[in-house]
Amino acid sequence: MTLTDYKGHFLTLCLMATGTFAIGTDAFIVAGVLTEISDTFTVGPAQTGQLISVFALAYMLFAPLTAWLFGNLNRKHILQIALILFIAGNLACAFADSFLQISAGRVLAALGAAAYTPQAAAAAVGLVSEKRRGLAISIVYGGMTLAIALGIPFGTFLAKLIGWREIFLLIALLGAVSLLGLSLALRAIAAPGKHTLKERLAPLRQKAVLTTLLITFFAVCSEHIVYSYVSVLLKNTQLGAEAILPIALLVFGVGAVIGNFVSGVLTDTLGSKLVLLFSVTIQTVSLFLLTFYITAPWWVLAIFLVWGITGWMYLVPIQHHLLSLSKRFGALTVSLNSSVLYAGIAAGGMFGGLTLYTLPAYYLPLFSLPLGAIALLLTLLFFQGEKANE
């Protein structure tokens, strides 16, 4: 694989990834600064954790809506508008005076994120040859994995030094860098087209699309029951959350980068079904093992590494499969999957919050098991996938 395979579009793909890096950091940074935000607004950790769910629910609703509303705009303008909204939302979070205000800022940021990510993925696919689509998608989503690897651990550490509000300011700055870069580097891309309600729902009439979306939901929900409250869960380790949290998030993030890159290559070479089966299976097992090894720091770090790798392997084959199933409505199908993905994040955050109201945090990994098992069963029974590229 060489950069020439992208016919000069590698820089543009990296600029798109800068946007997803900012979005990925924003979506999950609350997990790392949950205690600080709770103390500022004098609310409990279970309530503060719902800021992740608020972002996720808003994203779920806005992804298909923005795909329809912006259907007649060229994709460059869509990406620009989306990043402006995202920047505004993070500025609102940084200067919020109440929990309600920061929640509103999260909704506005999610609106921008929902408009940006599906269009960036669809635009990336259009820049490269068909046999390189898997890797192009992995580059764009690589921004999110880098956010997991670097943005969230570094943001968690930095928040201890400068405060959580400044973290949201830095996220807004990242969005501005992406906005400027894409404005200069990206050429105008034809409008994706505006679809009627019937057309927007057309992909859901395909059984293969519907079952693939369900796989996304259950796989994501199973891990975000745990991830949304990782700072509370890690208080059970012998070192305590204060010491191990940044390290665990960094290890998870390194695994995410590995998993995202490997999945792009493997999807192009082995096909999407094998990659999806492997990743969902190992993620489910690794989360379950946390129940028994949560007090042992080295076991926790090892499990977080494996979880990071496999938890970020299944998105690429799923997106690749959906684009192949619905070529006519590519961006729309991807936006539906993004909605379902964030629905899974929201549901995981809510289920985890309900668990914390009634049970200790070490029960969280146990409740992820049945959801992961459902995702695995759906993959085995219904997911056909694509063969490897010849």
C-alpha cells in the first residue's frame, strides 16, 4: 500500500480524520472528566454520565435528519456547516454556568457531529478506488481512534492541570483547524441528493441492512455500559481510579488505533464477516473477564488493550458492508448506522447509570455479556459480508 493509491487525496483524508478526531474526543471526554464536572455542578456521577447519553441521543436523531436537510448542498459545504455547529457547541460547553447549559451545548455539538461524520465517510469512499474503500474509511474513522488513544487520555490528564472547561476549548480549536484545512484543500463535491421519507426508509426494507444495524446497536451498547462509567469502575482496582484511569484509557486507545488500522486491511483482504465475527467475540469475552479481574491492575490493563483492539475492529467491516448493500443511498445508510451506533452509546450509558443507582460498579461488565452475545448471534445467523478483494 502506497500513498499513490489515493491519487493525491491522502492529505484530504487526513484532514477529514482531524474532524473525526475532534468529534471522537468530544463524544467520550466526559468519561475521563466525569468527577470534575460532577463537582462543578454538584450532581452525582450517574447524572453526569448522562452527558454522554445526551450527545449520543442527539446524534442518533440528527444524523438522518441532517442527511435529508442538507441533501441539496455539495458535500464540502455540508462539512463546513457541520464543523461550525460543532465548534459552537463546544464553546457553549466551555462557558456553561449550569448543568442544563452544558447539556444544551452537548446537543449543539452533536448536531454538528451528526452532519459531519457520515458525509466525511461517504466523501472518503468517493475519493478512492473501490478496492481501497475499506482503508479509506479506516483513515477517516482513524481520527476517532486517535481521539480514544490520545485525545481522551491526554484530555483526562490535562483536565487535572488546567480544568475541564479548557478541554472543551481545545476541542473547539481542533474543530477550527479541520474547518480551515478542509476549506482550503477539499474541492467541491456534488450534492448527495435529497431523498423523500420513503427513500430514506428504503434501506431499512432490506433485511441485511436491518440486521447489520442491529449488530451495531448491541455491540456498541454492550461496551458502553462499561466505558461510560470507567472512572467509577476503576475505583475498584488496587491502585484506585486516580492513578490507573489515564493509563487504562491510554492502553485502550492504543488498542483502538491498532484495531482500526488492522480491520481496514483485513476487511480488504479477508472479507467483512470474518473480521466482524472475530472482533465481536473477543470484545464480549474481554468485557466479561473484567468482572473477575477488576481489582488486579495488570489484568485490567491487559483486558483494556484487547478490548480497545476488538472494540474498534467491527466498525469498518460494518460500514463497508452497508455501503455495498445500498450503493444508491450510501451516505444515508451510513448516517442510519451512525444513528444506531450512537443509540447504542446512549442506551449503554443509560443502562449503566441505572445499574449504578442500585448496584456496585463492578456489576457493569457482567451486564454487558448478554448484549454482546446477541450481537454475536446476529452476526452468525444473518451477516453475509463481502469476500476479500482479489
